[in-house]
Amino acid sequence: MLRCLTLTADSDTDKLRNIRNNSQWLDAIEIRLDLCLQRNKGFITSLVDTACEASLSVVILSFRREEDGGKKTELSEAERLNLLEQLLCPGITHVDIERGVTAPGVEARADELGIEVIRSLHDFQGVPASMTELIEEIAAVGEIPKIACYPSSSQDVLELIRIARETFRIKNKIVLGMGAFGFFSRVAPQLCGSMLTFCSAGERSGAPGQTSPRELEEVYRVSQQNSHTVYFGIIGNPVLHSKSPQLHNPWFAEGRMNAIYVPFQVDDVGLFMRLAEQLGIRGFSVTVPHKQKIIQQVDRVEEAVQSIGSCNTVIRTSEGWVGSNTDYQGFLAPLKRTDILSVGNHVLVIGAGGVARTVVYALVQAGLVVTIVNRTDEKAAGLAAEFGVNWKPMQSQLSAGKFELIVQTTSAGMEPNTEIDPLPGYKFKGSEIVYELIYAPEQTRFLSRAGDAGCRIIGGREMLHAQALLQFEQFSSAYNPEAE
Ligand code: NAP
């Protein structure tokens, strides 16, 4: 699997520097003439030489048109193609020519130098129809098809995978999805049967969804993915902010498992289940907003999922798809290291959203006396009634000292609103344990106020880590490459 750096840096000096600084994670570079300030032989040769010194095996030259996502240039179409032809030189291994462009001069020069032609199609509106035929047509004349499309729904992703499967026997091709829905295809190119994936370094991305060479390799081990790789993942909408790939992928690597954990942006869990079957996915984490809806899609759920009404983990077993909830045990894990989980202790839960359900269930199971407050009183009342616990209106006076534990489950305090406090008037006594579930940022205003008052504090990363470890145990049991 080739990892190709698109040279997007604003300055030409930085383009050279980016090749050198990232070469350990790369196999290829793409020189985009539309992004080069110096479009001359001297500069192109210096890029080719730098790639050669870094032992990169592939150098692609392209001059992307504006309509294909390229930077606007002052050149006419004839001048663009003429420059592309003139700048082909030894050391360049591939030239990218857009589908529908007639460029006999470029093709003849490429032929003379033994340079392969990549025939590309960029569609920023969706997944184009008839891609299978197009890929077959391009491959039939000995060129490498490259299709970069823009899926914007789970339906589009299914379509992309259908095309990838239909053209599976064509090994020399590049099929990728841009944007959040297509991100999985960049970090798991194997899933689309792609020979190569693009990445970019620095501020500017070569195309929507491109990640850095370091992340491609250190998190997703792209160079090691192959036809035996077992895929796991996380579904959510949005999902790309999730830190779970940074936890699970190193654990798979440490366990010497040929398994990769990939974020999937999903807007329809039913369609994702079809995709999971087609891609042979063995298990996945579930995040907002799918923790409830996924329950209808699996074959069986564990008891805690029924009681909480929330499922964050799904694995494939011999009995079909099984759903469980590791948030519940993960939430309790740091509390088990304290003496707070004693029957009769009073706990204040701030929030009545998805994770609050899990928290209230866990605390009730442990025998604590729970009181809920929430920005929207009715939701606090509803959750309290469901679990048979107390609730208080947001505006009521909460007596400091009554609660031995305070659990902050709202999203108030997440970036970028770092100054927001979900319970601004509350005066900490200093002897309580304050547990903040937000993990990014690690320090919220609420947590620092509690810390200043002398409270013992627990940050959201502890739960995140504990629930992920429990998921990883399940993923490890579902990992069985010999069954493929
Ligand atoms: P959710 O279902 O959307 O619930 C959001 C909750 O936050 C609701 O109670 C909502 O109140 C409240 N809220 C939102 N904005 C607020 C504001 N400006 N002021 C006061 N309250 C506000 O979300 P969720 O799934 O429960 O997740 C909540 C947080 O927990 C997120 O930050 C998430 O990252 C974190 N979390 C952490 C872990 C972990 O492992 N550490 C696991 C899961 C979740 P209303 O009812 O009034 O809208």
C-alpha cells in the first residue's frame, strides 16, 4: 500500500523540507504543478532528486485543473498541458491526466520516458454513476484509473464499496472518498482496493479529508495493511474528532494483530450494518448519535444495554452481532479505586443526556442515592422517573456538603466554549469527589473550580481509557484472521 505525500506547502522550500521530514512514513510524492510557484525544470528536478535520496519509489506529476480541485492559474488549457509535457523528466514515474482531457503530447512524452499514466476523475458532488465501467475502460488501455469522489451519506459509501468490490480484480487503481464520509478510504485504502493513498503535511490539505503522513503510518499502519487485515472501527456523526483510533490501533500493534481500527462517519446505522457485512468488519464502537438506534440492528444485546437503553460496543460472534455497554463499567472503574461506592452515599449528576443514563444506572446499581440536575428540567425529571431517583430544578439551591460525589456529564465546557460552567453557582465544600466526563479539553472550568476548592478530581480520560480497554478485550476475542 503506497503512501503518497501531495506537495501542498505554500513555499517551494517547504515542499522540499516536507519530503525530507516525512520520508520515513512515505513511499511516494505527488508534485502538483498548480501548487508550485516555480514551474521550471530546475525545481522539478530538485523535487525528484530529494524523493530519490529519500528512497521514495513513486513520483507523480500532475497539473490539476481548477474544476478538479486545483488552484486557479493564469494559464490557458493548451499552456497547462504544454507545461506538463515539458516538465516530465527521468525520475518521474507517473503522470496524472484528467479523464476527458486530450493530451497526445503528454502521453507521447510519458511513453518515451517509460512513465505510467494515471487517468483521474474528481467528483466533488457525490459518487458518480457508472464508475465500474469507467475503471474497467481505463484499466483496459493500460492506464491506472484514479477516482476521487465525495460521498456525503452512508448510501454513497455503500455505492463506493460496491464499485470497489466490482473492480476488485483490477489491482492497479486508486479509488478514494473525500470528506468525512470518505475518510475511512484514506486510512484503510485496502477497503476500496486502492494501491495508494494521499496525505498532506502542514496547514494546507491537498483535498478534503487528507491526513498527515505520520498519522497514516503511526496510527493506521497503512504500509502494513493487506488482504488479511481485519477491520474494526467506530461509528458516529460526526466521528473524526474521536480519540478512539489513537487508543485501539497501538493496542492492536502491541498485540501483533493484523487489525486496524477506522472511523466511519455514519448517518444510517441500518446501511452501516450492510457495509459491515460486506467489509467483513469484526467489531465497532458506537458513539453519538447512534448509541440507541444501533440496538435495533444487532442480533442480541447484553442485559445492561436493555436496562440503560444505550449500546457503545458491537462485535461479530458465531451467534451474529452482539451489543454491549462498556461505558457502564468504564465509568465505574476510577470510582472503584476510591471508597465512594458505598451504599447510601449521595451523588449529584449534572446532565440528563445519553451518557447520563449510563452514569445514573451504574450509580443506582452501586447503591448510591442519586439526584439529577439538568439545564432542561423536564429531561432531568424524565430520567429520574425512569430510574427511580431524585431530581432538582436547575435554579434550586443545592446545599453544598450534601453530596459526596458530583458527576458532570454535560457537554458544557467542551471546546470551543471552555469558559462555560454547567453549574456556575455551586459552591464546593472541598471534601467531595468531582468527576468530569468531558475529556477534551482535559481541564474544564468546572474541574478547575473543583480543584481550587480542594476537591479530589477525576478527569474524563480515565473513563475513556477504561471503557476502551474493555472494548479492546471484546475486539481481541472477535479477531480471528484464520477464519477469513
Ligand atoms: P448528549 O446526549 O448530547 O447530552 C448533552 C447533555 O449536556 C444534556 O444534558 C444537555 O442538556 C447538556 N448541555 C449541553 N450543552 C449545555 C450547556 N451549554 N449548559 C448546560 N448543559 C448543557 O451528550 P452525551 O452523549 O451525554 O455526552 C455528554 C458529554 O460526555 C460529552 O462531552 C461527551 O464527550 C462526554 N462523554 C465522555 C465519555 C468518556 O468516556 N469520558 C463517554 C461518553 C460521553 P439539555 O438536556 O438541556 O440539552
